[in-house]
Amino acid sequence: MPTQRPGHATELAAAAAGEGYDLVAAAGGDGTVNEVVNGLVGAGERASLPMGIIPIGSGNDLAFGLGIRETPEEAVQRIFHRPAAGH
């Protein structure tokens, strides 16, 4: 879901964690990723919910530092076609 205002990604991530989603993907840059992380951490016991990064921001410093240098399309494929846990 696209964000509507500052802080909205935090709210969306916390809601996703609370609703039992298996994964949250942040499509954006460093600010969006920061908000999503804050939403997941604030979600308490679901703080370990996996998060994918789709680097479509202007700088993407975090993604670059983590070794994510793929196109957004490649990132989507990696995130949503990942092997199941334990495989």
C-alpha cells in the first residue's frame, strides 16, 4: 500500500505485524525503510517479522550497504520467490 504522509509506513508495518503477515516489504529509500523498521520493532513480539527492501529511493544508502544492488524488479522477485524458512 502506498504511504500517504510521514509516519504512515510505520503505522502500516505495525498493522501488518499485528495482523499476522509473514513478510513486510519496504519499497522506497532510507526514510521508508527506517519507518518500516520502526513499525516492526514497535510491534513487540512480531519484531522478528522478515522485511524485504525494494530499493526505489533517491539514495538507497542502506540497501547499498547491505549489498542490495539489484533493480526493483529483481528485488521483488527475490523477496516474493524466496525459499521457505529452513530450506
